[in-house]
Amino acid sequence: MSVNKVILLGRVGVDPEVKFMPSGNAVVNLSIATSRKFKNQESGAYEDKTEWHRVVFFNKPAETIGQYVKKGQQLYVEGRLQTRKWQDKDGIEKYSTDIISDNFTFVGSKSDSMGDSQFDNQSQKPDDFNQSAPSNQDDDVPF
């Protein structure tokens, strides 16, 4: 038995850009930053360490991320690790380890441009993703 599971809660590094593969499937590549605070053994001072993670979303989740996520927003991501190999323009083999997301949740508050609650892309459907007062209209949300 084996497990390949990644869980992240971090901040989005740049505004996402949706691209389309030749098959027509949507894809979004994001960088998500996580940080931890630790005590430096030499100085005794507390320091922050930030790690950047490459996360890939496909199809409808990619379109949703592209439409509603902005730089600096908190995002909870679940997925699996996948390492890929390619050759650069000089013929040197390069490797990249990405997180292929199969689930995500919008996290945050109004300061994160997301309103007062959390939205899960699989179980809850928000009426509106902006900071204005909720409307009583039924909007056609594309997911």
C-alpha cells in the first residue's frame, strides 16, 4: 500500500492564467507560498521560512481558479505529487515536482477578497464572490 497525498494552506503568488491544451481542456499553474516560524539555534531569534509550491489544476477547477482567485488570496489545496522530466533548450535534463490538485477550498475573509465564509468547490456553491452585500438574485455560477 502507498499514499501520495499533499495538503497545503497557503497564499497564491500571482494572479492565475487559464491556458488551454490542444484537446481543449483548461489548465492553470499556480505558485502557492507556505511559511513556518522557527527559532534560530545560533541567534535565538524567531525567523520565517517560506516555501513555494507549484500546483496544477485541470478542467472545470482550472476555470474556477482562473475566474475567482487573485494574488495574495489564501487557498486550501489537496492533491498528489507528480515529478516530470524534460530537456531544456541546451539539451540538459530538468526535473520539476508539481502538486496535481484534485480538490481546493477558498479560504479567508473580506481582506482576502473572498467574503466572510469558506467555499468548497465540490460541496458549496457561492452566490457571489465579491465584497458587496449579497443579492437576492439567482446568478448562473459556472460550476
